[in-house]
Amino acid sequence: MKKPLGPKIHIAFLVHTYGFGGLENMVTNLVNHLNPHRFTSTIICFAPLGQLNNRVDINRVQVLSLGKTGGNNPQLIYKIYQILKEIGVDIVQTHNWGTAVEGILGAKLARIQGVIHAERGTIEVKARNIFLQRLLWGVADHVLSVSDAHKKKMTHLIGFPYSKIQAIVNGVDTDRFFPNSEKKEEMRNALGLKKSSLCIGTIGSLRPVKNQSLLIKACQSILPQFEEVEVLIVGEGPLALQLKQEVQALGLTEKIHFSGAQPNIPEILNAVDLFVLPSRSEGMPNAVLEAMSCGVPVIATAVGGVPEVIEHGENGILIASEDEPQLVAALTNLIQNPETRRMLGMKGRQRVLSHFSLKAMVSEYQDLYESLVV
């Protein structure tokens, strides 16, 4: 006889912004797939909210905004405390430096039963912030990372014990991200791409850590060699104008396209022939997993948890961070070898299906949440 389920566990997920970045997509996937008979969710966004575009089921998930602008705001600690008490939260999960200070302290003030802090990307390394992170992570009941490499980085940079960090890798909704060429032509038309071109794509916020500039520099060598090649850069951020100026200075505005942020990522991935992640730092990048899940061959810098996903030459290509000649060589090889692209795309899809499913990720989170509620 099965043990009856207790009352629903209410989890508040604290995020700094709620756009279309990897962290926000992970939280969205998680709240949409938690067992609705056992869990209920609230997303608390520090910054003002944009359009939700039906990203979450509003009958199951509440989304709130604190309207924060600027840096850390001690008054938010009390505001978070008030919200958590008012809506009756059992577990709080904060993410990265942007929500750590106010979120963890507000949750502790509200005497929340389980406080989780998750680090999922670039780690703050200012001296004052290193001290605060070590202190705050110690106050939390559980600390998460997204890969073993990222756990080691957290320990190295912050001095927090490796044994006290749990890695839960990102998972992909493989039913949503799958090889699908049906709308390829329509998507290419919408993005201003040629029907017959070979399209190199990259997706990510336009910030220094994502290093789209490396791809642009490589294109200075690649595009004059291959008339049929185009490049699509998807995302928005503070470097948008600078990157466009770099493209213009190289005389490549007709070949390198900027689409801004896009909600329909599965369709975009199926419209490109090759995916590049040129980042300087990563945790476990959703963009790589999603591209692989769509059967798109991937070239990525060997940073963070990326080498835990890609086996070089087997299901993708790894290059050193900041290494323009390596990127040029990898692009040249794959542009010239369609059979290699096909093989890497097929094996990339198999890798995601076997090791990075959304179902496995959700199950790990659910087990953690159950363990924190008594």
C-alpha cells in the first residue's frame, strides 16, 4: 500500500531577471514539470517583469516581481520576508549572486524550512563578495551546482567545501527540442536567412562572458572563403551595439545577422546547420544541450561543465577558450564535411537522451525538496 501524500510543498524560486536566459529557462522547465499533486511554485523576480508569453501555467505557478533596479538593496530583505510569510512558502531556492544576499537572508528571517542556493554560471570574485558568498552559502541548508567542474570552481574561488555542494545537471525537454526540418524554410525567411545557405548559429545573452566577439573575429577568416555561409546571433544584452559595430567594421553586415532575444528557440535551432558556444565561462550551458537535442552539431569552448557533455570528436567539437585559430579550424572542417556534421548531430542527440533528460533533472530536484521538508 502506497504511503499517502502529505500537503503540497510550496517552493519559491528567486531569480534576478525572468527573461530567456539559461537560468530562467531551467527554472521554467522545473516549475512546469514538478509533480502538481505534490508541489506548488512561485517565481519571485527581483527586476521588473516583461511579457511572460505563456511560459508557465498560471493556474499552477505564480510569478511576482519586486521591481528592483540597481545594486543590492537591504530593504528587499524585509520585503522578501513579508512575501514568503504571506504566501506560505516551505522552501526557497535562490540563484547566483544576484539573489543570494537578500534572498537567503529574507528566507532565514522568515524561518523557511529549507533554504537552497544554486550557482549556475559565472561566480562573483570581488574580495568582499567572496567573503559574503562563503558566509551566505554556509547559512543556506543546501548548496547546488550544475556540474562537477563547476563544484570545483566554487570551492577554488570561494573556499566553500566541495563535499557540501551537490551537482544537479541541467535537463532538456527532448520532446520539445528534437530534430525537425518542417519549418526550417519558414523560420529562415522570418530571420532574413537564405534558404540554401549553411547557417552558423549562436544563442546567448550579449555579455562579455558569452564572448560572441570570438565568433565574429573567426568569421573574418571564414566568410570570405565560403560564399554560402551565414551567421545568426540570437540574444540581447549590454554588448549589442558594440558587437554590431564590430561586424560593421569588418564589412560583414550582410552575412552576420542579429535577431535579438527569441522565444521560439527549438525552431531557431532547427533552422541552423551548426551551433557555436564561444563562452569564456559556463556552468552547464542549456544552449549546448538544446542544440545537441535538436541534432545540431556543436563547437564549444571547453569551459565549466561543457567537457562533461561533449566528448571531443565523438558528439561535438571542443576548443580552448579565446582560441580564434582553433575556432577557425573547427568551423572550416565542419563546413567542408557534411557527413561529419550529420554524425556529430546524431550522436549529440543520443548523448542528451541518455544523460541529460528533463525527467531525470526534475526527479533529482523533487527528491531534494522532499528531503528538506519534515
